[in-house]
Amino acid sequence: MTAVNHFTYGLLTPLLAYVMSCIGSMLGLRLTAQAHASRGGARVRWLLGAAISIGGTGIWVMHFIAMMGFQVDGTQIKYDVWLTAASALVAIVVVGAGLFLVSHGGGRVLALLGGGLLTGLGVASMHYLGMYAMNMSAHVSYDRITVAASVAIAVVAATVALWFTMRVKKTVWITGAALVMGVAVSGMHYTGMYAMHVTVDSKPGVLHGADALDFLVPLMTVISLITLTMLLMVILSPSEEELHEDAELVAKLELRRRTQQQEQLTYPAPAQQQPMQARRR
């Protein structure tokens, strides 16, 4: 066995990863609240934004920021470009699938459990696909019990996250829920990393792939910029309470208009009755 260091830069990478997970989760919850207050195509767009926020920033970016602090003594680490990009796509797709399933399921328990299972297994798949994308001159094996524990954490965390998307709407509760989701995602990541055992090869081979700084940092920057753009969209968009107040105002104005029309039909104006009296004479 060889020394595996998950905290090469100390607490910098785990804290930064946790912060990004909370930001992505918070924005995702805010977007789902916006989706629940919308209809048709607007609702679909808000849910897609939530999938990118939670799956892209809250999970995938968190994972690879944490991986920036991962090192194995005796070998370099490079990343397969296509597999790493595929892991990001998997995270976004499975979170989106879970959100749509729970949203169209009306928050029913069966839809919530099914969405949580689908999303949790997808998140675990993203994690281990991202690990498989690492190329190093070493043999990697996993402890099955710890892997199973990480998958269980992913499923539970995904189910709780989907429950939050249906129940949490106020800013203070969204913030608290995002902090909890950040702990769950980070816990799943480091549990999965703890399951890995690495044995460095005696003769280092040629490694293919991209360095973390050359590939991961630009990709994480792009996803983070997309997240910030969606954050601005949410800030500039009316909240669910504002939309509800607008709907109530429109309903009151429509009721008043109908009442006035009914009164005009029931009690015609005197000016309209004069021509009829003149005809009778």
C-alpha cells in the first residue's frame, strides 16, 4: 500500500468544495421554487437550471475541487477528458431526471423514493466514473462495504434533497437546507474516497490524459460562470410570493370588472333608456 493524501492543501480544498456544494444546492432549491410557481415552458427551463445548479455545481464541481487536494505518492495523476466530461453530464442528467419525476409526481411518496433512488445511484455513478477517469501508474481497488455505504449515503442525500425541493420555499429555510445538502454531498464524496486503496506500480508507465490544472480548472470555471448567470436570473425574477400576490391582484381586478359588467346589464344607464321612451311616444 502507498500513502494516499486527500488533503494536500490542508482544509482549503474540502472547505472550498463544501462552499461550492452549498452554493449550487441553494441556487438549485431557489430555482425549483421558481419552477413550482411557473407553468409550461418556463417551469421546464427553471427545472433544467436547477439540475445544472445542483448536479453541475453542487455535486460535480464539489467533487473535483475536492479531487484537487488528492495526491498519491510515487505517481502523477492525469484525467481522461471524455470520461471526466461524461461524469459532469451524468450528474446533471440524473439530478434533472429526479427533479422532473418528483415535480410531475406531485410530491407523492412513491415518486419521491423513486426519484431519490434514481438520483442517488446516478450521483454515485458520477463519483466512481470520475474516479475511473483518473490515470496513474498504480493499481486501484475498492472496499465493497465502504462503497456500499457511500452509495447508501448518496441515495439518502438525494432523497432528502428532492424532498427539500418540494417543501422548502422561504430563503431562510433554503439556506439551512443547502447547508445540510452540502454536508451530505461532501460526506458521500469522502466516504467513497476512503473506500479506495492504491498500490503504486514499481515501474511507472506513460500516462495519458490532461493535468488537473489544464483541464479541470477551466471546466469548473465555465460551470461556475453558468451558475452565477442563473443566480442573476433568479435575483431579477419575481419570487413565488410576488407571483402569488400578482395573481391575486389580477383576480381581484377581473372580479371587479365582471361585477361592473353585471351591474350595467342589470341596471342600464338612464341615457340608454331615453331613446326607448321616445320611440313609445
